[in-house]
Amino acid sequence: MLFRRSTLACLFMLAALSDCAPVEQRPVSTLAPVEQRQPVTILVSIDGFRPDYLKRGVTPHLSALAADGVEAPMRPSFPTKTFPNHWAIVTGDQPDRSGIVANRMEDAARPGDTFTMASDDPFWWNEAEPIWVTAEKAGVRTATLFWPGSNVAWGATKAPSWPYKLSGGTRPSDWAQFNQEISGVQRVNGVLDLLRRPADIRPRFLTLYFDAVDTAGHTYGPDAADTNRAVQEVDGQIGMLTDGLKALGQPANLIILSDHGMALKSSERVVAMEKVANPSDYRIFESGPYASLAAQPGHEAALEAAILKPQPHMQCWRKNDIPVRFHYGSHRRIPPYFCLAETGWVIQPTAPAKSFVGGDHGWDDRAPEMQALFIAHGPGFDSHFRPPAGFANVDVYPLLVRLLGIRPLPGDGDPAVLEGLVKH
């Protein structure tokens, strides 16, 4: 009875914090709570990556992302050049609207000035607002490492004389001047370092750019062993990125794409313009898979008589007569005459002085060799979605703004094309 009375007494006294029975003391944890990170959006460009490179057995990381996510060939904008297409992706505007109509161009408003891939004067870029500017205006922090045009103070005006100060303009919160010597590994580590920041200065939208595959494709051709090695190397860097994101506990919606494909060229397939028209009748702005020209004053009739008739391995037009399907020909920066070579052929001012084999791009945006890569992988995507065949790269812009929850600007991209890719 004594035991039972003591037990009952203890039970009644527990409410008064009695010491009749030992109480387990639990230590207070000193560990900080694990941060529940919200997904970020990372736009990755692998310049010159053809979709069929995934079938070469050297891309385990990209192939795994494609298998677990959504993968499809994507149609680039015309012309299938690097700067026009990178700008089309982040603005949703075709080159004819965006003003970045070529890798090299002139503008009558800037006599004596020439745009090249090193040009960062906002004058050339200000006709189409890139997504990082729209996002920054909406309070979404962005970072670029790298992307063509991301080093430009978009919307600014550059003084015409030294020290060429800029007035106004917006850049990503974090950006770096492109340098080809910064390795792919360093670029990936740069992105991961940005995501290690405190939440208040951590970007929600990032871009990453790799140029090694394009360089190898140009140098050796798309089917060369050296190009396969470049593909394998970049694939490994994509693996570093995904492993790093996992280690950080950082969910990410990855959009991995390319700007265009690559086709084989050689000195055996060259159209020499000097043999088509008298060089005294014209000036060439660009040459290669296509050529853009202007007639010398008073020589328009002679030039048209030479180039507008049927030509083997190329077709030429007045700029206003370029077929509508190219969405190209109305912008003032496009020269008056345009010649497009048959895929695999190149147009040069003169016949080649020595033999060569390599790769190039710039041809018809519907040519199989020019098609671009598209992979979407992450928690925001419906992996069962299948993009329509032949969807255009300008349709990526509405996808990006939907992921970021910002208001899109009017443009050439169709929001309905990839709408089903985003989970609701």
C-alpha cells in the first residue's frame, strides 16, 4: 500500500512540479535552423551545341537532365549567329526587331562606327530590353556569368568624347566582363559562390555561358574528336553545377540551351563573290554562310543584274524581298542586299588561297544542322510536357518571365507555346 500511495502522491504532485520522479533534461540545440531556399532560375547557354551531340555517348550529366526533365530541338532566330540569337532569347524579340541583326553591323546614325562582338555602347543595344533589366526593375536580383550584352548599361547614353561617361542605364546586380580565358570551372564556381550569399543579396535569376563547344566546332568541325572532347568537358562542368546546387540545398529551375547548331564547311564549297559580281560595284559587310552587301553609289543596277539572277549554291535578295519566314529585312542596320548560301557552302569575297575544313553557322534557321539545344529541368517544370515541334527561341522569354513572376514586355515570343511546361 505504501508503494501505491507514493505513486498516487507523485502523480498528483506532478502538476505542482514535484521532484518525486526523475525528469529527463533535454539539451537546448545550438544548431542554426536549416534555410529553406526558394528555387532560383538559371539560364545556361552552351554556344554552338547541336541537339544531336546528346547522342554521342559523352554527355552523362546533360543526358540525365534531359531524361528526367524536358528536352527538344529548338529553332534559332535568323540569322543563326551568336549575338542575334543570345539577344533574341533574353528579349523575346527577333533580330529584325531587337536591332542586334548580326555579329558585325553598321548604322547610318553612327557614321564611321561599326558594331562588333566587343561593342558595349548602349546605342547598339537599347532597342530591346533584356530580361535582367525587366527583373531588376521589378525587384528581382539578377547575376550574369556571362551572356552577350549583359555587360551593357542598358538604356544608358554614352558621351561622345573621352572619358565617355555613361548617363543612366541598368545592368544586372552582379555581372562580369567576358573573358574567354576564364575557364568553365571558374564560371561554375562563380555561380555557386553567388548562391552562397545571404538571402538578401542572393540572385534569383542567373545566366551562365560556355563557349568551348562553339570554338571547337568552328576550329575542327562538328564531327571531330576534338569537338566531342569539348562537349564532354562542358558536360562535366554542368555536372559540377548540379552537384554544387545539391550540396547547397539550392533548388533550381535549369534551362540549358544553345544559340544555334553547327555545320561542316570546307574550301571545296566556296562561292567567291568576285566571280559573281564586279568588286567595284559593291561593298561587303559580312561574309560566310551569308553575305550582306551594299552597292557602290550609282552601281545598283549592275549589282542587281549580277546577283539577283539564279546562282549555284546561293540565293540573293534585296533586303525588302527576303522571304517573310526569316523575319528579317526591315531593320535599318541590315544592308540593302543579302545573299544566303546553301547549308555547308560559304560566301567569301575571293576564292580561298589555301584549303580548309571547319565548322560554321549562320545558315537557314530551319536547316537541321542549325537547330539548337533545349533542356528544362527543375521543380517548376512538368516533365511530361512536350514542346511543339520547331518552337522558336523567342518563346523562351515568356517562359522565363513566368518563372520569375514578372510582367513581360510585348515581343515576338508566344506565351502559349511553352505555357504547359510550368507547373501551376
